[in-house]
Amino acid sequence: MIPSNTILDDAFRFAEKHKDDPMALSASLMIVAKTIYLNMLGPDQTQLMIHLFADNMEQPHIEKVTIH
């Protein structure tokens, strides 16, 4: 398992190199989020979470929850 702070450090280095490319930045952030979710939640919950996010792009709903 890759530590979350290592993943974020890599993402910040990437962002510094690609400041003018919003597609590259957003793709790298999605990969970072996926990696962190996989580490914390496992593959099934990560897949569900990403699927729900993609399906609800047109109807955003933000809810604060605590994951145990």
C-alpha cells in the first residue's frame, strides 16, 4: 500500500510541471483519489464510489459522511 502523503507529493510535483494543462491536472487528481480510495476502502467500494460520482455529474449532491 502506498502512503497517502507519498501519493499527494507525487501529485503536487506533477501539478507544478503541468500548470497550464487542466486536463492533465484533473486526470492526475482522479488517479490520486482512486488510489487513496483503493487504499482506504478497497476495490468494491471504490468502484461504486467512482461509478456514483460519474452518474451524478448532472445532478450534484454533496453530503458529509463519516466512513468507519
